[in-house]
Amino acid sequence: MIFGAAEFVFKPPPLISRARRVLIKPNAGYPMPYPVSTSRETMNLIIESIKQVSDADIIILEGTHNGESIYPIYQALGYDFPRVLMLDVRDCIWVEVENPLPHPFVAPTFWVPNVVLSSDYLITVAPFKVLGGSGYFSVPNLLSLLPVSKYRGDAPGGWGTLYELGIDKVIADLYFTLPFDLGVVDARQKFIGIENSSQGKVEEYGKIFAGEPYEVDREAAQMSGVTASYLAIIEAGKAELEA
């Protein structure tokens, strides 16, 4: 689950070899390189490893905070992988999906791109970010799968209505509603900044975390001593489901 950056090799889980469609969700909301965005190097390593064991269609899906096209950002980040379909959340057909928790924290349903539901294996790949003192890793990375046009509220951009509900509770609800199979946190470097910003400082860290998204985020937070408030809420949801 925890790797030194130098020895990290992506080994596709057996389920990928049987998948027809694999969806990868990077953190690519800004046209700024790693560690603000998911690195092209890490994405390419994952993609090429998948191709060695599977003929599945590989899809990259991301959306922007302002509802504008994601494609210029893909281009700026060098996301030009051969035989990979690049999609924009805003161009997808959205489907309302029910939260499976008996007592959702704040969101009983979410509008999500239908391509997520039709994919056989889901991977979230995020850089190690600390924003406003809180860690945001592979699970919060799912937030930009939600269409801004549905959730911006009165704000000119972003997911305003979700932040009003309490973003950590939203992230926890999203974790249960969109059960991603694998989380990768690229912590070769840490990005430390203020919330909702691409401005901050960078520290060397030299780690990569890979595994089930909640477990990966918990390990990243514990090992680095960073608080990630959404983790405790997810734990409460897990306890409710087990009960």
C-alpha cells in the first residue's frame, strides 16, 4: 500500500484483466503541473500497465470548477496518451444515483456521469494536497465528477451548494455512492496551500500510496500527521452499514 517513489510499480489488480472499460479520474482541474495536478508520469505508468494485462477501453474523465471545457487543461498537462478516450464531465449524460447509506449525511442522491456507472473498474489518482490545513487525497478527488451546472448554486463557479451542506459530509456520501475500486495518492511531493486555490508551497515526500481509496487516504493522513476530517465521517458510515 505504501511505496517509496523510486520502487513504485503499478501492478493491475486481477479484476482489470477481465474489465471491458476502465475509468481513471485524475485531479486535473487547473492547467498547472504536478503536484497541483495528477502527474502525467504517474498516469502514463498506470495506463501502460493496464494495457499489458487488458484490452479494456481506458477512459480519463475530469471536470472543471468553472464548468468550462477540460480539454485545454488536458493539453496543458500533456495528457496525450495513445488509445485512451479523454472525456469532459460537462459533455456526459448525467444520471441521478441514490446514496446506499441508510441515513445519508447530507446527500441522498448525486448526479453523476453515466460513463462512471458503465465502467467495470474505477481508479482515482490524486496528488498529495493539504488545503486550508486539511488533507485532500483520493476520495475528495471524486468531487469534480459532479457537474458544476447542477451544484454551483448562486456562485459563479464551483460546487457552491455542496460546500454549503458541509463538504466533508458530501465527500463521505460520495465515497459510498461512487464505490471506486482503487485509489492512488502520488505523494512524491506534498502541495500545501489555501483552500480552493492552486497557489501554495511544495515539499519533497517521496511516497506513493495505492489501495482501496478510504484505506489509502487514512494511511496517507496518519503517516504524514495530516488531518482529513472526511475520514472520520466515512468511518461512521461504515459502522452504520456493518450494524
